[in-house]
Amino acid sequence: MAAKRRKIDREERRENVMRPSPYLGYDRDELGLYFNDRGAADLAESQFRRAVWLNPYEPEFKVHLAECLYRRRQYVQAAKWADEALKQKPEHHGARHLKQWIQERAAMRAP
């Protein structure tokens, strides 16, 4: 039996063709922030991941994804994305603070 394919809408096809682009992903990031603020972390994570996939040039998307993963207690993944953002923009204060919180949380969990 063949796997059922998800139907891709016209806007999503356009995004896929244009990626990676420094102009894409901002709408997905906004949706992710909206979902994150309302406690829908799973929906927020998917939107942040889509934003990063569409526009890997924007470190803010990676920070938002890292914050979402931190809230979901996925500290290893959160640290990875915070590091990715810091590679792009070493002076990013949000990423630095998040990385510090993750390290503190890891220290608390260590035996």
C-alpha cells in the first residue's frame, strides 16, 4: 500500500521553490511566537522549524526555536540551536542568556 501524500498548498510550494531565502520565514516565525505565547508549544516548534528551514540566514528564528525547545525541556536540542544562532551572531544577547539558562538547568539536573 502506497503512503498517503500530504497535499501541499500553493503558498507552501512557492516557499519550497524559493528557499533558502533571506526574505522568507518571517510569517512562520510570527505564527510560532503566537502559538508559543498561548501554550501551544508543539505548533510553535513546527512553525519555528519551518522558518529556520526557509531562511537559515536569520539567527532570531534559531533563538525562538531554542526558547521553544527550552520551554519543552528539550535542553540538548535547545542548546544546539542557541549555539547555531551564536555562530551567526556572537553578540546576540538573547542567545547568550538562553545558553546560560540551559547550562544552569543542566547543572541542576546533574547528580
